[in-house]
Amino acid sequence: MPNGLRKLAGAITAATLLCGVSGAASADSELRRALSRVPAKVAMDRSGIAASFVGLSELRALYAGDLTAMGLRVSFGGTDTLKSLLMSTDGSWHDDTGLKRNEIASLTDYGTPPRAVVLWRFTEPGVSAPFVEGLGQRGFSLANGVWRNGEPMKLDFTKRSATNPFLGPLGRASMLVPFADGVAQSPDPGAVAEAGAVSAKTSLAGLAPIESALDGIEKVAAQGSILQAIVLTPAIWMQGDDVMDLMATSPTADKKVLADKMAERAKKAPTPVSLGGIIADVETKEPASNGVVIALPYGDCGIAREGARAFADKWKNAADRDGQTGAQRTSMEPSVTIHQGKEACVALISLLATPDAKEGNPVLRYITGAIWRRDFKPLQGG
């Protein structure tokens, strides 16, 4: 069987396992609390990316509230909402939102623009009520349970404001649905209504593989903090796969070359497809360094060890589009531990780097750059 089809078969197994919900997740980290508001269905997003998280409380504590330094560190969550928070002044942010910037614990986004959703989590539950009470004074009206400051999906360039998170640089109206400790924001009223109804049991954090991955990362970060993270779906491991390459090939291509390539790939041992994954930017106290921790959940620990080996091999030997491997790009070698979760076994891959005041976390910059460019070879096993 061609390697690509092996991966596809693995993904089908992954989809089956991801459908199981492990129950209400504990609230040990802001990352877990934020993912407990993200719908579980995004765990099978075909883009390979389920959600991204920015821990604003953790970043403020690390950088003493210096927004410039915080912005340099951030690699995920490049939404207009986050940009407006980093660009605004204390006064303009409060005028536009009725909130203080330090009342936002985290921002988490998921979905495809322009219907993507941004989840704001407040630092205290008591922030929610006065925030909702002030929406009417800020151009919002309530219709069918959704607060809106204009027509869904409509742009109004006369209202655009890069520092106003409810309008943004295009003047796009915001739909809001508050919940106990935050608010869901999107141009799409249906998307925010769905977000507002999510519980821990029906959330991304409630899925068994993701819960186990969170357990592993929280264990590593027990003496530190999780600054930002991105949650991957099983589809990430098949981006750029042989089968996809074959389907995209010109009909005039040399069929023998293609056949030889597929035959050669078929000789290689199948690589286990992770049941998703989390890439986290973890600031540890011992040793005091920037760390990237990658949590890859699998069905059992034997498969987890094989998955970790495949990742480490790719990191060291698979060149990216510019001809360099992850190890060459970052001068980092991965270290691996195995964490046995409740219903999944997690390969925890750590890549530590020296802090850089201008570049933030250099390893994370490299990894996220590869993801945004859809250049996955250094990150994929097999």
C-alpha cells in the first residue's frame, strides 16, 4: 500500500478515536480553560489547524505588561482582535470595549475567516456582567440572543478602526455571545451562537487525545507558564502527502517516474498518524529558557515512541523548501519523554532555545513559519 494511503487509513482511525469525549476536563491551565470553550468538531478540521491560543495574563506577567515585548513573542493568534489590543492605548481600548486590557486572560481563535471565531476569556467572572451592560452604549443591539453592531458579514469602511476590536481595519461588524467568563466574537451570528453553547464535555479540551496532550504539557509547565499554543488535527500529517502530490501532477508527466516514486515510498514502514497535537510555547523556571513543547497523542505508548522517533528523524533529516532541516535552522535537537494519559499515550517533544528580546522564541518562530507556509516536511514523521 502506498505511504499516502497508509496515512489516510491512520487518519480514519484517528477520526474514530477523536469522536470519543473523555468527560469534563479539569481547569489546571488557562490553555485548558480556553480550549474548554472551543467546539470539539474543529478537531477534524481539514486544514490541519484546530485552534490557536494566546495567554495574555501569562505574557503580561512575563514582560511586566510591555505590549511591544509581548507582541514580539506572539507567533499565534494573528487576529484583528489581538492586533487591536496590542496597538491600542489603555484609554482607547476601554472606550471601545468597556474593558481594561488586563481584564483579558486569553484570546483563542478557530475556524476559517471571515467566519472565524475569537474567544475572549476574562480574568474574573465578575467582568462579564458590566461588559454586557455596556454593549448598548457601544452601538450593539440584541437580536435572537446575539449582540451585534451591524449587519452580519457586512463591511463599512467609514467605521474601520485598527484599534477597535469590534470593527477592525475593514469596519466589519461583530456578533457577540457572552458566556460566564468571557465572550465569543465573529462576523457570523451562527458561529458565535454555537460557541456560546459549548460545554467542557462538548469542547476540544474534552476530547480524550487533546485532554491527554494537555495533561502532558501542563506537567512540563508545572513550574512555568504556557504563553501560547496551537492545536493541530490529524490532517496536518498528510499535508503535502504523496497521494496529494500525485493528484496535483500534470497529466503529461512521466508516469514511470511517478510509479517508481510511489513504489519506493511503499517500501517504507508506515508512520503513525498522531491523534491531533499541541505545539506550546512554554516558559520554564528550571532551566530558565524558552521552550517549545510538542504533545502528540497516540493510541498506545508503543505507537507514541515510534511517532516520536519519526518526528525526531524528520526534524534532523528532512529539508524544508529552502533546503535546511529543522535542526539546522534552529541548532536544536529534540528530547522526548512519554506521558501515559487516561485514554491516550502522549509523545512529549521538547525543543529548548535561548531567549531573544527581538525575535521572541526562535524555535517557535521557525515552526509556525513552516505551518503558515504550508511547508510541513520538518514537522512530519515518515
